[in-house]
Amino acid sequence: MKKILSIILFLVFYTALQANDNDIKNFITNLYQKILLRSPDKEGLEFYSNALKNGQSATKIAKIFIKSDELKKQNLSNQEYVKRLYQTLLNRDADPKGLEYWSNLLNKNAISRIALFYQFAFSDEFFSLTHSFEIKAYDLDDRKEAFLERFYSYILKRESDEEGLNFWKSKITDVKSVKEIARFFLNSKEFKSQKISDIEFIKVLYKTLLNRESDQAGEEFWLKELKKRGKESVIESFLNSKEFKDLIIESLFTKERVVFYTKVDWYIQLQGKLNLNKKATLYYIDLFDNDKDTISKLHQKGKKVMCYFSAGSFENWREDKNKFPKSAIGKKLEGWDGENWLDIRDPRVLEIMKDRISLAAEKGCDGVEADNVNGYENNTGFDISYEDQLSYNKALARFAHKKGLFIALKNDLDQIKDLVIHFDLAVKEECFTYNECEKLKPFIDFKKPVLEIEYDEKYIKNENERKKLCKKANEIKFNTLILPLSLEGSFEYSCNDFRKISFYNIYFSDPENFHGYKGGIDVNITNSINKASKSVHVAIYELSLRSVTDALIEAKNRGLDVRVMTDSSHLDWDEFQKLKKNGVEVRGDERSSLMHNKFIVIDSNETWTGSMNLTYYGVYKNNENFVQIFDKDVAACYEEEFEELFSGGYKIKNKTPQKIVKNGIEIDIYFAPEDKILTSAILPLIKSASKSIKFMVFSFTKAEIEEALREKKLQGVEIKGILDEGQSASRYSQYQNLINDQIDVKIDANSYKLHHKVLIIDDNITLTGSYNFSNSAEKRNDENSIIVKDKEFTTPFVKEFQKLFEEAI
């Protein structure tokens, strides 16, 4: 099994999802225990868990277990096979009706076991379960395999072989190619040698090409046609049917559904001229009022688009208003002129809504939000039951998913327990105002976003009320916007921005869990660059990450001010050359000493800084840190330094060091060589220590720092440190002096680099940045250090130190 998956993994280029390790391992353990009836071996558990974390689909992994020799040897009955599918893919016991239904289909050969496996794997329930683990349920490759497995099961009546399956998958390029594949199987010697009856031939065509059982009327019709026209002509009729074409397009050529997890930055505007320059990842706009070109422009800016339409009401201004039968138009919606409830029991209404969903797909929307889907609890003028509404809402979700769209459930709180697995996110208005938020918890449990809106004037006018609301919203992981009821974009406050005002994120590389250069800090960096609306300024010593280069080029193509500063000796690196060829201005420092900074400033409001170069080793192999800070004053300091560097150091006189107070937290920013970081920052920090000093430093050659540590050691301050193995062996290193002074210093265990430049004082103050404890850093190089005097900020650095210290030698 592992050899098969190794080949598959080589072809996987998905960005790794940030998944919960325990959930993933539980999923794999369940496959071992429920399918193979044994506990997982350590190697297998790690192998398959890592595959999922690297973007492999859960369907692909589960299929390997389902088709394994270990399972075949168990000789399961059809009923037992169905039970296993429930237990592994749905994580529950089979319900009696489902068990009977699927077992009967298997017993009468109406469906093959592998086809049934895909029925479960492509279900909304499996999709939601895997979504809660933040792993991919299935992908286009799985859909191709499911299609081809029908050919092997029903036409050739045998299992697929890996070589054949991969060959035919490579041949699927368009509808015409699929027809050619079908003709090959149906005209193969292997099929013809079976000499099946005419009725069996018709049944094979239905199951293979239409993915359903034949009905009696269809069988009678095609038997007559078979006698008149022959098999080849009947095959062509099936292949040229609208049903076959629609099935192929939905199965093989519909885009993959966009997936969001719990937190998502979003923007809604349903009236007025659309603002295309919001930072939000997800735009929520009107389906009819926005054309394909507008949606395309949003996509070019890296946005995803959810298109709004009302699925439960008639609106007398919509372009499709004349399609609605008068008998299906009911009472007025209170407070909304020109809008009436619809009788969603009328099948014609559902067909109109399917047309709207198809329109959304044609325009390029990534998803839809179907409003007014709670008519059963309103005075509509029709006797709509709970079950009527449930059936209608599920039908909307099924059709949206067929079109490759995600779909949001709007306001229908009392049906959430029955609909949460079918819908991809929830939209709710004023749940805090009406004390209804608890009912949305099932979406959060599945890690599906809740987009929530509050309209109360007190939140718009009173900052303290906003803060209290946002604190509640963020505690329960809602994505709350405060908006005017008109939704025309005149005022907007995002509680997700309030969350950011907490105002930083701290990232550490994780070389122990290296998974093919995917899913690292570069994902967060590129997400920020993709959200930029004005400018991206980068001062970086080394750049080799293609993802960052591509994000910078895309930002440039969006018309942003994108500039990059580096060390002159690296200007010939491929990624810098690629930036220049695509119009990004890249400059070298033109100095013999190093431009050693590693910082990014986005929109003059967001700053990234730390020890990490934008390289594959920096993100995935070395021990590094990179800090993201949302503050215009911090950004202004780094912006000023960037402009000084970019101008050659002559046009602008830098005014640092700077002391900034943000949310009661003091932040000090220094740039070398002008700010004399050694005497202005590092030595005073060491002198101020009263309990403990911790350091993680790549290069430590500065004798003054070693002497200051020795003095604090004599004063009884606990001192611990970690140095990079390679650098500590240098004849200039202070490592031996530290040992001689009985300071508890260790050599890192990473076979690559411990590249941190971190000093921690009393577990309450952190210094980080690009500045090594060296003479070059102090006197020659362009460097930066940032000091944050806050225990909460410092705690992650303490944990990183403790982890590396335990591993160190």
C-alpha cells in the first residue's frame, strides 16, 4: 500500500492544511481498527497521517485500505461491508434503513462495492467529517477514479489495476475523450467475450454511463432499439445523451469546491457601487447586480466570491421574475417592498432556483447564499412543513455542490441540526441582539465559518460596545461584521480586525514535522501579500520561495507598489531575477557589508520581522521565528528604514530607535548599525534581568555580551542558552567562554541551522530580529531588532526555547 501512495504523493502539489494531528491520527487509526481489525503500526500511522497533512485526500487513503489484501481475506458479507463503510467513512454505526437499502443494492448487483465506497466518500456527511479535521475529503483525481472504476466493475467485471487506472486517468481531457474511453471498454474483447444477454447489456449501459439503475420503461425501449439498430448505435445514443454529458461535466469537469475553515475575513455589499479593494478574502455580493467581469476582477485580486439570491421569496425587480407561476407567489415579506414568500413545494420554484445557481456558476461565483429558506416558520400563505423546507434546502445544497459551488445557510436556525452537514457555512443576522448564537454552534464544531452581522446603532456609534461585542464574537469563533442595515458599504467594522488588534501573530518553523516544503509559514506570508491593497515592501537577505515570489508578482499585477531590497551579492538569484523580469523593482545595497534584514511591510499597517529568510531551508529546515504585527506606528518605523535602504541610505535620515506603546505594551525598535543595538538594547536588557536570561542565537561572537552574562550569573540570575552547532565551532565563538563561566549553554540538535536571534529576559521581555550577537551585526551590517515587553508575547518564545533546550546537546 505504501508504495502505491508514494507514487501518488509525488504528484500532489496541494498546500498542506493546518490540521489537528490528533484528529488525523484518529482518522487513520479508525481505518486500521475498523477495516483491517488491528491497531496501526507506528510507521504506517505516521506515513498516512503525513500524507493527509500534505494535502492527500481522505478518499485516496481510505480506498487503499478498502482495496487491501488484508480486507479481502476477511471475506465480508455485503451487509458487513456496508457496516464497515459507515464506521470508517461516517464514523458511526449504520442506521437500519441505510443498512438495508445499501445491502440490498449490493445483493442484487445493482451497485459494485467500489462504487458504493465512492457513494459514501462523496457524501456530504463524509465531507463534513473530514472538514472538521481540516483535511481534504476528495479531489478531481478521486472523481476520475470513481468514474473509471464503474467501467472496470460493470463492463469488465473485475477490479481495476493500478497501471490501467492511471493510464485511463491521463486520457481524460474533455467530454470527447471520455466518450472514446467508454467506446474502448464497451468494444473490448474482454467485454465481448462475456456474451451477456441484451437486457444485461442495457443494464450495463445505465450503470456505467448514467450511473443509475435502469427502469422498466427504459429497458423496454432500448431492447427494441437494440434489435433495430444494433449495439454500436445504442452505445452512441447513450454517449450523445444530455444525461451522459451533464453527468460527465458534473463529475469530471466541474471545479473543486472552495473550502473555508472557521475564521475568514469577509466583506458584504449588496447595494451601491461595489468596492473592489477591501482586504477581505471572501466577498459577499448580489448575484444579479454584478456581472461576470466584476467577479473576474475580484478573482484577479485573489478574492473568493459568494453570490446572494433569495431562494424563498419572489422579488418583483429581478430579471427572472416572469418565470414564477402566480400560484406559487404568496404573502408579502413584512418590511420588504416588492417581495413575497414563495411556495417552495412547487417543483417549478426549485427549477428556477437551480437556474439561479447555474447562473452563479456561469458568472464565476465560488459559492452562493440562498436567503429566506425558513418559510415554514413564517406566515407565507402556504402550508409549508418542516420536512418540506428540509427537503427543499437539501436539494439546493446538492445542486450547488454539483456545480462546484459552496453554499451558505441563512438564518434557518431551527433546522441547523439537520442541515449542517449539507451546507458549507452559515450566515446569521443579529444573533447577539436576539440571543440566538448558541444555535449556530454545530457549524463551529465542524470548523465551518459562521458569518454574523449586527446592525444595532450602538455598535456603530460606541467603541466600547463594539469591543464588548467583538470579544464575545471572537471567543466563540464567529466572523462578525457591524454594518448599517442598508448594506451599501458606508460603514463597516470587522470583529476579525478587532482580533488582529490583539495585534500580533508569532510563527516558528517546525523542521521536525517537515512535509515536502508545504504548509509552512510561507502560507501565512503569501496570504497577507494576497490581501494587500496598496503596497508591499520587502527587505530580505535571501529569497528562494516561489510562493512568495509569485504572490509579489500578483500584487504588482494588481497595481500595487511592490519593491524589494536585498544584499547586492544575491541580486543574481533566480527569484530576484524573476521579480525583476515581471516588473517588480529590486535593488541591492551596493555595500561590502551585508543587507541582512528580514522584514516585510504591507499597506503601511502590517509588519513581518524576525530571523527567517524567505527560503525553503528558512521556512522548513532551520529553527526560525517570524512575527506578524498589525500596527501603523510599528509599520511606519520599518517603512522609514525601508525607504532609507532603498534610497541608498542617503536621502532619508532614520529617526530610530523608536518606543511605541500598543494596547499598553511597550515595543522598542532598533536598526543597525546606526542605533548601536549592543549598547542601546542588548546590554541594558541583560543588566535589567532579575530572575532569568534565555538566549537562542545563531552566531555569538561578541565578548561584551558574554561578559555581561557572566556578571549576571555571579549575581544569581539563572542563565540558559542554545547555540548553532556550526557557528559554535568557530574560533571566534564565545561558546567555550560561556562553558568556562559555568553558564548552562547547549548546542542545538538540528542538523541544519538554529537561526534564531532571540534574547528572553525574566520570561517577560523578548528581543528578536535579524541581529546576531556579532561584531558585524553591530558595526557593519544592515540589521533590525524588535523588543516587546509583554509576558503574553514572550510565552511562545519561552516554549520554543524549552523545546529546543530539551533536544539540545
